[in-house]
Amino acid sequence: MPKGINIGSFRDRVSFETASAVSDGQGGQILTWSQEFASYAEVIEMSGDRAERFGQVNYNRAFKIRLRFRNEDTTNYETKYRIIYQGLVLTIHRILSNNESIVEILAYTTGK
């Protein structure tokens, strides 16, 4: 493990989900999400703001997520997964780094 990585800071549980198209029984399809894997990670809230839209307050929050590198999950994080953290649905915006020990992800959520 490279210097400067404190694996003890990985205390937050995150789930990575993938989407599947499922028949709705009427000739169409609906999108469902299922857990692909769960991991302990370090989740840091980078920024947040709130705005009123259509009479509702919406919160925009950005997170940096650090977790251990998984050999089988090295590509397409942005298009393949969404992240669930403390009941929040996070959309992966960008992979900050992906080396042979740690993956850093920038993700955001918009909602209540």
C-alpha cells in the first residue's frame, strides 16, 4: 500500500448499483437498480448549496469518495454505476484517480 493512505479512514459504507431494463408487462421497459457490490470508503462532502425550485428546496451536494481498488471494476465507473450513501443517490461525475491501490471518485446528488 502506498505511503500516505490511511485505510482506517475508510469507515463509510457505500453501495454501487447497476441499472437493468426490465419488462413492464405492457410491451415497454422500466429501469431498475440492483446492488453490484458494497464497500467501505472515505466519503468527504466537498461542497453543498440549496436552491428553491418550483416551491421546493433542493440541495446540491458534491462528494469525494475514496475506496480500495477492485481489480474487476477498473473501467466505466461513470456509465456503469451509481452510488448509494446514507440513503442518498449519488451520480458519478468523474474519476479523480484510479491506480492499483485507491480509486477516488467525484460524485454529486441533487434533491431533498
